[in-house]
Amino acid sequence: MSRNVYESLVIGWLIIFTLSGCSDEKDPPPAGAESTSVQDLSAPTITLSDAELDWVGQQIFRNECSAKKACLVHWNKGEAFPSLGIGHFIWYPSAVEGRFVESFPALIRYMAKRDAPLPRWLAQLDPFDAPWPDRAAFLEVADSARVAELREFLLATRDLQAGFVVQRARSSLLHVIKAAPDDQRSRVKRHLDELVSTSGGVYAVIDYVNFKGEGLSATEQYNGEGWGLLQVLLAMKGDDRPTLDRFRSAAAEVLTRRAGNADAPIERERWLAGWLSRLESYREPDHTLVAPK
């Protein structure tokens, strides 16, 4: 075989090998695929002015406490823990191992770092557990000087509590996106981007994370189904309604499912109506707080 013929054959085989796709490059994803690499993700930005933060804090205070000071330290019937502050942050007694994410100790750490004047008895608690073992014990001292002092402290620090709620939501968004199934991740991120671009959407995201969590805890499930922000974003329908309307409808669906899965009848008989009523506040305010992005 001549040298020229041999070289021609080698070149021909190289061309065929290259065109056959036997290379290190991956095939492009099929058209319409939603999969997004975790490495390519970034969290939507939540940036609030002082006026915006104040408005969000007022909304949450109305939702949780009807803006009443007495409700800032409260123990709901049917629950194994007290709820405190404008966001009704959970605080477990020492003997209680609850399924819900505890948030009051994290709030106090947040406020202590910002030099909030904590009541002395609260700052000296060790371990930092709720000092009442059950609801009956709490009701016996609900009008005591300590509880009154705690209420006054929580009333005076509403701005810090609002900042804590916003920080929690802000820090959770990327975790929520990453936890979504591969083929839903882009859609979840798009929903969040659209929500945080408006005042009502920002408030809805912040409030829902404080209200029902991120949806990432394995313990916050009934029958294997969660009810947090992630589950709401995954349940959103792809119709022509505004994003906030679709978020509100999906949240109602998820919370109704939670109540249906719950062992405790109180969730269906009493709590669900209040939850659904709260979702009705997830609407755009009459005044603009967040400039469209």
C-alpha cells in the first residue's frame, strides 16, 4: 500500500470517528428540558428598605397575633410548645422533641448579636429551653411579671424580629432551589425570581417560610408529604394567572393536603380555615414597596 493511500485511509477514519460523536463532549439536552446544574444556580435577591421591612413585619404581626401584645407570648391549644414574638417563633420545653423546626432560640441569638437588651432571666437560662413544661403550667403564670417583661421586650423589638424573619427567608432560597428535583429546578427558580420582583410576592415568600417553613425537613411531613415553601413552588400551575395568584392557590392546595394527612382533627376542624384566611393576605399592596426588576 502506498504512503499516500495509507494517509488517506487514516484521515478518513479520523473524520468518521469524529462525526460519530465519540468524543468527551456531552450531547446537548433535549429541547424543553428543565434540568439545571446545581453549580449554575444562584439565589434570588431579597433586598428591602426600612419602610419595606416595617411593612412586612406589620403584616406578619397581624397574621400571627392580630397585632395584639398579649399574643406575643402565647401557647396554642393542642400544641406542645409556646409561640413567641411577631412570627410566633417556636420554643420547645426541655422534655419535648417536636417535629417542627424550633426558631425562638435562633431569634434570641440573632438579637443578642445586635445588642438587644434581653431580659436578665431570659439571658441567664441554661439550657435555653422554654421554662414551662406544658400549656397548663404556662397558663398558671401567664400574668406573671416575667411573662409581662417578655411581652414588653418582644413588643419593643419588632423591627429586629422582622429582620430575623427576612434573613431566614433570604438564606433559605438557594437551599430550596437545590432541593427541587432536577427536572423541576429551573421552574422553581423562575417562580421565586418572579415572586421576589414584586412587593406582594416578596411578602408572600418571607411570610410563608416563617409560617410553614422551607419544606426541607424530613420531620415536617405527614404521610411522606411536606407543606413548606418547596412543596408550594412545586405545586404551582403553569397557567396565565399572575405568579402571586398561582402561589396562593398552590399554598391552599398544599395546606389542605397537610390537614387531610394530619392525625390530629384540630388541623382540619380549626386550623385550616385560619391558614387559608392568612393566604388571602398574599396580594399586591395598594402602595408599591419593591421596585419591579
